[in-house]
Amino acid sequence: MYNDIADIYLEIFPINQEFLDFLPDYLGYPGSAVLDLGCGPGDYVDYLSRSGYCCVGIDSSTVMIKHAQEKRQGTFFNLSFGEIKQLHGNFDCVYCVGNSLSYLQPNDLFAFYQEVLRLLTPTGVFILQVVNWDKHRETRSSDFPVNPLSGGRTFHRRYEWVDDSQVIFHTEIRKDGKTQKSWADSLYPKYHQVVMADLQSAGLTVTAQFGDYKHLPFDPVSSPALILVAQKLLTSYR
């Protein structure tokens, strides 16, 4: 899907100012190294690069990365999450947001977390954000607001639950009530307690958890998102 919607990505998923307001607490000083896992067309990398950070972005979409390399500041690589072992260097902040991790199958998670651990500096911070899958599991909610697009088109999303471990993510573009394009991708829900335990097993300790970028506490029943902040070699979280 993402190769196909690269030209309208920001119409569907505009820059989240609340995320940009949330980040400074974890970025360190300008000049710090930052890694965006699942950078899309590179707008966050571009923003951080223009703000003085040494920012790298990766994405599995070849079209997105081509767009980023041509139009955005920063360094970009066309890599999937399973290929981040090809990255070198250490980062003061690594983040994976926008529910990107939900595309990764459970069997690949531990290796992914270990690569994140490898890429972090000793005091580096990992920020992970996914939708609140605990809430979705209880409600089996599947519908999303319709996104208006240019040219009189609309973008539609819904979840089709296979079971607790897999969801089919249906998306389509419509115009005048007719489907122009449609896609179906598998998502693998990441539940709060499981993610916490997996991070700990990989050597990452959660130091903060929120239900949104305004720092509201995470509530599995009502929060729109799960946001975790993790670091190396710590033994408690607040």
C-alpha cells in the first residue's frame, strides 16, 4: 500500500505536532544522533535534521525513501525492520511510531528489539508507539474516521479481526462512492504487558509509559495509544 500512496501520504497521515512536542525530552542536545524506524516520506527526519540533529530514517517502501532522498534533509535507507542489522553507529534516540511495529510478525520481535539495543548509546532512549491494542481487543473496534483527500477522494480504513494475534488492515480510496484502489495487509497486535515483557527480555527497561503524547497515563481500557520509553540496564519504571 505505502508505495501506492506515497504522493498523498501526508494527506492521510499529516505531521503530528503533539509528537514533535513530545520528542525534545528524549532527544538530547542538537547534534545528537536520532534514528527513525519507519520514516515514511521523511518529514520527521527532515524536521529534526533542520533543527540540528544528525537524523537517519529507514523505511521498507522504496517509493517513500526515494521521495525522502530527493526532497528531505537527513540520511535515508530503504530497509525493512528485519534488515536493520545492516545499520551501523550508535544513536541517542531511536523511535518507532505510527503503529509501524504492528506490521512485524511476533517471531521477528526479539531480534528487532536486540538490534535496537545494539544501536543505542549507553544512555540512549527508545520510544515505541502503537495503537492501544488492548482496547481494540476488548471492543473489536474496526472503523476509523474517513480522511478527505484532494480531487474529491476519500480514504477509508477498517480492521478485520482474524483472532487475537492477527488483524487484516483494509484500506481503500473512494470517489463518488466507488472504490478506486484497495489494499489488505496483516497486522500483529502488540499488547501492553507482552510488549513490556519482551522489551525487558531483550535488555531494554521501560522507564515511562503514556496513553498519548500529552503524557497522560496509559489506560488499557481508554487510551488511544500505547507509548513506551525504554533504556538500557535500568531496573524500574515510573
